[in-house]
Amino acid sequence: MVVALAGLAPGAGALAVLWIVVVTNAFQLLDNSDGAMGAVAAVTALGLAVCAIAEGRPGHGLLLSVLAAALTGFLLHNWYPARIHLGDCGSLFTGFLLAASAVTVHTRAPGEQTVAELFALTLVVLTDTVLVLVSRGRAGRPLLRGGGDHIAHRLRKVGLTTQGSAVVLGVASLAATVVGLQIHDGRLAPVAALPLALAVPVAVVLLLKVPVYGPASRRRAPRARTPRSTAAASAPVDLARGRG
């Protein structure tokens, strides 16, 4: 419905549907550490609100501004140690609203400008998703199984606190959002997003070096062979303990 109401061509509409699904789930994946998802989503919502107002869409601007304010209020209670959490329903709703609004707001912009802006506005969540998929694929772990292998977890592994990890993600999102707004305003060409695109694989490679998984398998100590007579004598005790 979002794509149909935006009036996109079939090819662009299919890409928009794929992008909305990816970004929606990327925000859900980012909801893994106190303050992380709230900080990034609040910054993204505020940036999209500015874009909507600049495009003459006051309704979308108001909606995104309210979302940014709500996320900021939520962040006060989600800051470490968190008293409330978004959960899957809250994070998926937030991700969908941001992704769908981004598509609707940028329908009038040229294709290369739209791609550059949307990439900049969602840089942090996309980087986290790529990192998790690559990390789990290399480790042979199920892609859909949760784990402590996200950016926030790795930042804590290198010495940052939970609050510090959220601040780093929020600042990174703010910097990328500013670039996106400059592109939207015409002060920067779409090619200005290229350094951000190059920063993603560099960040993924560096973060992959942070160990987050335990050993794939632990060798069990060999059991000592028990003489048959001893084993027979101890069988009633083992049965009494429920070990067979």
C-alpha cells in the first residue's frame, strides 16, 4: 500500500518493498542493547521530519516529529539500566514507520539522490545488519538466532560501557543524517555518500576482529575405563541417582 500510494513504477516499487522490509527488520535487530535503538531511531525520525517539511509534506513532518519526541521520551526510560523495552512490536513498528515515511518523502527526488539520502539516513542499522549476517555466516550459526554479536555488544567488548555504546551509535547516526540532509538540500552531491558506503565494509572488517563467540566445540575429557566388576557394583547407586 505504501508503494502503491507513492505512485512508484513497478521496478522502483519492487526495490522499495525490499528496502522497507530490510530496514524494518534492521531496526528490530538493533534493539539489542539499552539505549541503542532508541537513540538511532530518534535521530533518524528527526532527520526524516526535516526532509518531509522541506518537501512540503507537513503531515509527514508532524508524524515524524511526534515519533522523534516519543522515542526521546522512551529513551529516558530505556537508558541503562533500562526500565522498559520496545520489544519486537515496538521496534518493528518504529522501523516500518521510518522506512515507509522515507520512501514516501523521497518519491520526487532523482534516483541517485534518493539512494544516497536513504543510505545515509539508515547507515547505522544497515551496517549492524550486514555485520550480523556476515559474522553468523562465517561462524556457521543460524542467521535468525539472536546473539551478542551486534555492534553494541562488540563495542562493549573493547571497553565501552552500555551507555557509551549507545552514544557512539547515536553520534554516528547523527553524522550520517547530517550528510543525508545536506544531500537533500542540494549542498552536497549524491557522491558525498560514497565515503559512508566505503566506511561500512571497513567498520564491518574491524568489528569482525572483536571475538564474540565462544569455541565452536569443546573437547570433552576422555572417560576413564571402569573395570567391569566395579561398574557392576556401582550400578544400583547410579540407578538410584537417575543416571541410568
